Amino acid sequence: MNLTFFKRFRMEIGLTGRYIPEPVLPAGYRFLPWSPTLLERHAEAKYRSFRAEIDANVFPCLGEYAGCLRLMEEIARKQGFLPEATWLIAKGETLTAKGEAGKVSTGTTGGIEYCGTIQGIRDSRGVGAVQNLGVTPEHRGLGLGACLLLKALRGFQAEDLPRAFLEVTAQNEAAIRLYEEMGFRRARTVYKAVEVAYT
Ligand SMILES: CC(C)(COP(=O)(O)OP(=O)(O)OC[C@H]1O[C@@H](n2cnc3c(N)ncnc32)[C@H](O)[C@@H]1OP(=O)(O)O)[C@@H](O)C(=O)NCCC(=O)NCCS
């Protein structure tokens, strides 16, 4: 095995006194608040958002549906898990909460599409931690990523958290630009060691 180091930035934003607007989604999209019945839908959106991206190399679990499901289960079980900062975006027919969870998504053809996901937790120091923000490739560039981030930040504010942070891989320019436009600033550089098999 070979160790590869990925450069990552820890980015932070102050929330106290900051105006964070309620985001407005483009027509046809809607927010789904957290419900345990949507756990698999979050995992699906996460998997389709990350499977072909740099972060699937940094965190191999993001490159597999089973890994994303496990990750979602771990996040939802965490003591500091914040439902208010955890959102899913769906596109397609509207169903009741029960039907939504029971409906099988068909990806890009008809039915309900789960296009984006974000999760938030309160860390041990009382700071909001953004988990994996992801928008599926077919729905990028429409503002969905920014909308999800705003929803999560408003969720942290509703819990009176003074600050929020996230980590982003240095090569992920689209995400860094989004975070900087939102007001996040680089606080620290960290390196994530990943074991890569020799080929
Ligand atoms: C990063 C990601 C969530 C952005 O989602 P999105 O819905 O396309 O983003 P938005 O449409 O809301 O774009 C908001 C801003 O992000 C930046 N941005 C988004 N895509 C970009 C791109 N391809 N290149 C450069 N900047 C980009 C821009 O600043 C943009 O603002 P603008 O439209 O005013 O130029 C999405 O690309 C994604 O899921 N990537 C793979 C998963 C990932 O890496 N997540 C981040 C983990 S830290």
C-alpha cells in the first residue's frame, strides 16, 4: 500500500448577527426536512453526487452506495446530529411524507429525483459542522448547492450556534468558490492521508 496525502482546507463562518436568507429553489424543486424514513434517499443523493468526484478518492466510502448508506447511518446516530441543518432536495411529483420515503427513485427518468443533500451536526465544542454537501451532476449550476448550504446555516442559527465550519479538498475549486461566496473563510490547512493500493 502507498500513502497519498490530500490537501484540505478547514473553512469557517461566523453566524452570530449574520443575515442568512431563506433560500428559494428553482421551479420544480423542493426541500424535504429530515426524517429517518429519508435516510436511504440521502444516501442515494450523496452517492450520485460524490461517486465520480475527487472526494471519492479522499473518502472511498463516498464512491459506493453501501458506503454512503453507512455514513448516513453514522451521521444520523451522532449525539450532535441536527435535523434542522439536514436537508434533501427532491424534484418530481409531490407525495405525502410517507409516500416520499416509500417511493423508489428512478435516477434521471421520471418519478422522484433526489438531487441534493446536506447534513449538519453540532460538534463537541458547540460549533456547527457541515457534513457532505452534494448535488447530483444533472442538477448542478442551478443554485441548489447554495440553497442547501443556506438551509444548513439557518438550521445552525436556529440552534444558536455561533460558528460553522467544513472541510473541503483543495482541488475542489467549485466547492471552495461556493463556500467563499457564502462568507466562509479558510482557517487552516490539513492533510488527509489515504492508503492507495499499488496497481
Ligand atoms: C460543489 C457543489 C455542491 C455545487 O453545487 P451546485 O448546485 O452546482 O452549486 P450552485 O449552482 O449553487 O453554485 C453556487 C456557486 O458555486 C460555485 N460553483 C458551482 N459550480 C461551479 C463550477 N463548476 N466551477 C466554478 N464555480 C462553481 C460558484 O461560485 C457558484 O456561484 P455562481 O453561480 O454565482 O457562479 C456540486 O458541484 C457538487 O455536489 N460537487 C460534488 C460533491 C462535492 O465535492 N461536494 C463538496 C464537498 S466539500
